[in-house]
Amino acid sequence: MPDEPAVEKLKINQSALPSVIYQRYRRLFKVKKDWAVINEKARDSFGQKGRDPQDLARAFDKLFSSQGGVWKINMMIARLHNQWDQVVGLLNASHSRVASYSDGLLVVAADSPVWANRLTYLAPQIRKKVRKKLPGLPVDEVKITGPQARRSRYSHRIR
């Protein structure tokens, strides 16, 4: 049995066939990069303007300030995780942790309902202390959560 025509096999109309074939061959025989030429250009541009080494701090600043400051906020959140005991005190920090941060809402998870209640009273001071220690991290609200109650797998049954 003869092969079906290319137009039917590729499911295109007759007028588009030459263009499709040309594009496929173009991708197939695309000119490969000549790495010898690229390396020679790099050697020739050595010492020219824009090729000077930067100090690491300036390079990181450039990286962190790009993308709308997302990196900067993430770095401040990481710093908050690391300095949590300095914000709430050593005793409170041993029974709580930073759960999340999103758009000015800082969520703190406590080990027990008692610690959650205690930290709730400290929420205004936590907000002030975070603003003081990390001025670039906007904290509008502090939400304290306790441990979630475990659901029994039989709780949906009526007795």
C-alpha cells in the first residue's frame, strides 16, 4: 500500500507545505556555534570597560535588588528566622517559631495553646521589635497560632 501524501500525514494545507519543510531543514542544518571564535573574542576583550571584577557585596546587592526586591525580602525573612530568639527572647523562642510571612502578615506558630496565648499578648511588641531589627521588612500584623487539633479518623461517625 503506498504511503499517504505528506499534506495528509502532517495535517497541513498544500500551500503551507514548502514553508514547513523549509523550517524543518533549517532547524536540522542550523549553524553550530564556533567556540573557538567565541573564546578568541573573550580573550580580545580582556581588560576592556565593563570587564573589571566587582566586589562580592556589590554583586550580591545587584542580585538582591533586582526582581522587585523579592530576594531582599526573602533574605530578611531568613534573617528573622535566625534571630528569632533576639526578637521574642530565649524562653519564648524555644516554644515558638516563625511559620510564614506574606504581604505584611507575620504568622508565628506556638508549641501549645498556653504559649500561643502568652505570645498573643506580646504581638504588638513583636511587631515593633521586628520593625526595629529589620527596617526593610514591612510587618503590619502579627498572627499567633497554636497547634492544630488532631482529627480522629472516626470523628465523622454519629454515635
